[in-house]
Amino acid sequence: MKPSDFLAVLVFVLAMAFGASVLCISWVANQLGLPFWAVVDQAGLLLSAPVTLAMVMVIEATGAPFPLRVSNTWPLIAALFWAGLHELIKMKAEQTALDQFGGSSTAYAYHVELPWFTELWFMLAVCALIVVGGYALTAKLSSNY
């Protein structure tokens, strides 16, 4: 493959990934009843798990001398997925609070008590449980062999 062909394929793949990301974010926003641009503001966190998984899979497929493999990074990727999911839960709770309070901007949401599961400590505790539990499970399964 010529370098120019590789560049064309790379641009095409990146454009398809961007388009798929926009469609996915649009679908999530529609399903949760959230504004599209509010979900786009959190796109970095929402897409961090799939992007990290793709990078680890590429590193693993190319045989690069990095110790990153799906088998030893999946708890971190799962924790990133939870962080993105928690942000969606928090955004939906804020939207519900706004609807109940009758406000039309997020400034009103700070005056309303949000549920305990939208707090940062809950997200960090679940992330810690995912990472510690994931690595404990990996260690237990690898010790059987």
C-alpha cells in the first residue's frame, strides 16, 4: 500500500468514527431527553472508554512492546465506562430537578437537592470497586493456570 493510500484510508476511518460518535451521542441524547449540546459537552468522558479500548486493541494487534493488553486493562476501561454512565445519570437527575423546579437553566439545579447516587463520592467509590474487583478477578483467574 502506498503512503497516499494509507492516508486516504486513515482519513476515511477517522471520518466514519467521528460520524458514528455523533450518531451515538445524538441517540443517547434523544433516549434520555437531554439537549444534544449538553451531551456533546460531556462527549470526552463518554467516549473515553471506547477510545481507550480501541487504542489498547490496536497496540495489542500490532505487537508493540507496551504492556497494554485488553486482559490487563479491562478494569480501567470498565471504570471509564462507569464514569461516563454516571455523568449521564447525573445530567438526567439535574434535568429532572429542573423540570420539577420549573427552571430553564442549570443555575436552578444547584438550589435543588440531587439524589445521593449523583454525588462524586459515589462515582469514585464504584470506580474503585470496579478496578479493585476487576484486578482481583483477573488475579484469581490467572492463578488457576
